[in-house]
Amino acid sequence: MENLTPPPLTVLDKYHGQDFQGLYTGTVRVTGGEAKHGRASGIVRSDDGNLDLNLRLPEALGGPGGGTNPEQLIAAGYAACFHGALTLIAARNNIALVNAAVDASVTFGRDPVDGMYMLTADIRIHLPGVDRAIAEQLVRSTERVCPYAKMARHGMVNVVALYVDPPETEGVGPE
């Protein structure tokens, strides 16, 4: 088994460029599965093969359950990102964290503005043994640098575009 280590503290050094500087892109594809509906019976796979999950509509939304769902995936990403940023900030400030944990709950519900749907997130940080004032400052500092917290606060740049696969042509081409 390989020795896992956190990233270097230099990842907290400020970037002074004019444009967004991409460092890593995670890519997944969702297909509809049996019900031809990504949320109800979808399959999500990452391009590197490390993620391969069945998506299922939760029982609370009238589905069968038995698989993960988008809210759990967002909650997992948010909690992991916040925990990572928190531990780096604590290390940079020589604050020992023992058994730090981040719980994230993402709720799918009705949007009172347009009558459709929206998400809310509830992030709870557990820092046993850390003085409350120090813990509060760590959480505030983490909120300023965690990309998920920034996304929740400011939204995110996104592009939604239709990609049309070229038509498959049978019998066309060199013999």
C-alpha cells in the first residue's frame, strides 16, 4: 500500500495571475441506465475509472433507493474539500488537529423564487480539543479558501453546451 500524505502547505500560497489557472479537472459521464433517467437509474463513471457508481432516486423522493444520488456526491465533495483546506490552514498555523471531522448535508428542495428546485448545504465542523475561539477562526479562514465554500457563496463559472455526436454511418468508408 502506498504512503498517503497531504499536499504541501505551499498550495495555500496566493496566486497573482489575471485569469483562472486550472490545476486539475475531474470529468464524469452520467448515462440514463434502465429507466433512461440519470437521477432515477443513472450510472456515473469518471474518465479515469476511479468512480463507477449506480445512481438511484432516494426513497424520500419516491424512488427505490439502493444507490447514491447527486446530493450525496456534492456533500462528499464539499466535506472532503473543506476538511482538506481546514487541515492545511491548521498546519500552516501550527495548530494540531486530532480527529477533525466535517459533516455535510445537502438538501434538495423547492425554490420559493421560481417554484422549481434548489439545493442547500449544512456543513458542521468537529474540532475536538481545539479552543473554541481558535476553532471559530479556523472555520472562518477555511470558508475563505475552500473552493466548495466559495462556490456555495458566489456560484461558479459554468458552461452548459450541447455536444452533437457525429452520425454513425454504416457501410461508408474505405473497403
